[in-house]
Amino acid sequence: MCGRYSLTSSIEKLAKRFNIKVTDEFRPRFNAAPTQLLPVITNRNPTETSFMKWGLIPNWSLDDSTSTNLINARSETILTKGPFKQIIKSHRCLIPADGFYEWKKAGKAKVPHRITLSSDEIFTFAGLWDSWEDKKGDIINSFTVITTNANSLMSEIHERMPVILPRELEKEWIKMDLSDNEVTELLKPYPSDKMSFYKAHRAVNSAMYDTPECIQMAPKIYPGESFNLFE
């Protein structure tokens, strides 16, 4: 799964990378987490960022409780599973990021790792979005990150990974018409040789922290030393 990611870019860099207007709501995120409002680029509005809640609320939902369960969508069932098959044709989005986090089991502990492109460039996850109206008549826009099987690099950490779209195929994902075969072809594991990872700082364990420490490498701890969260 993908439950945390980072986008530490400036407004100017993000706007130039995608040739879009980036609204003033944007700020760098070092530990983006579910339920937060985060920038996406939709097929309906591909010329500027839209801010949406991470965790999909399908338009037919009775309440917003689905949000925490639908932060990810499996690529293998995206064309057939209820919450996604209704929107895959018309509600696709790009989710800008420059890294994501995954936790590897080490005995009883789980060690956070940050995964990036080897080039450290901004990239995009393939995503879906939808609009839901609550009982007050307010519209909540939300999104989910599509995942796939881990490539050989990611399999050292976890069996799943988010779908990272090659830069040259980003516009394909958000064009208005895609066949089922075209969707399937785009939702592939990203090449291992273009990615890298490192053990991330312990600060990222808590969604309360959204600070530069989160993207730092984990400090080395030697026998007899204490660990300060932000040393």
C-alpha cells in the first residue's frame, strides 16, 4: 500500500514541471498523510492544481466513512471493483510527489524507508478522484492512489508499491478517453533501476510531524546512545 508520501517542491518548480497554475493553497509536504487536502491534477482540470482529500469518498456514499479505507486502489481490480469501476473512465488524476514511505518489518519493529527516483525528480502517482455531497450540501472532492505489485527494488521492503507513471505517459493518463486495455498497460510497476531508497528518519512514523526531518536519512545509533527524535 501507499500511506505516506512527500512533495517538497516550491510552487515555482511544481508549476514549471507540469506547466500548470499552482494555487496559493500549496505548501511543501514532508509527510503527506490520508485525510489531508493535497494537490492533484485531474483530467477535468489539467491546467491547474486541485486540492482534494486523500481517501476516496465515492459519489454514492451515505457518509464519509469510506475515506480511511480507500486511500489506495489495487490496479488488478480497478476495472471491476465497485468504488472504482464507476469512475475509472471519467475521474483520473495525477498525484505529484518526490518520494513515498514504506515500513519494513525488522523483528517486532517496523523501519520507515523513503523511496524516490534515482534522479530525485518530481514524479506522479496514477490516481482516481470523485466528488461527494454531504448532508449540508457541501461538496467534498477526494482521491485514491493506485497500487500495483512491487518491482524488484520495492520487494525488499514491501510487496506492493504505488503506480508511478513515466513522465512521457502522464498526459495519457489524464486524457479524456482510455480503453480498458490502455488503462491496464499504464498501471505497471516502475523500473527498479530508476529508483532508490534509504532508511528514513523516525519522525515520519507520526503523521503529526510534517517537517524537513521526515525526509532525512535515519541517524545512526550506537550502543549506549539515546535517541532524540529531532537530533
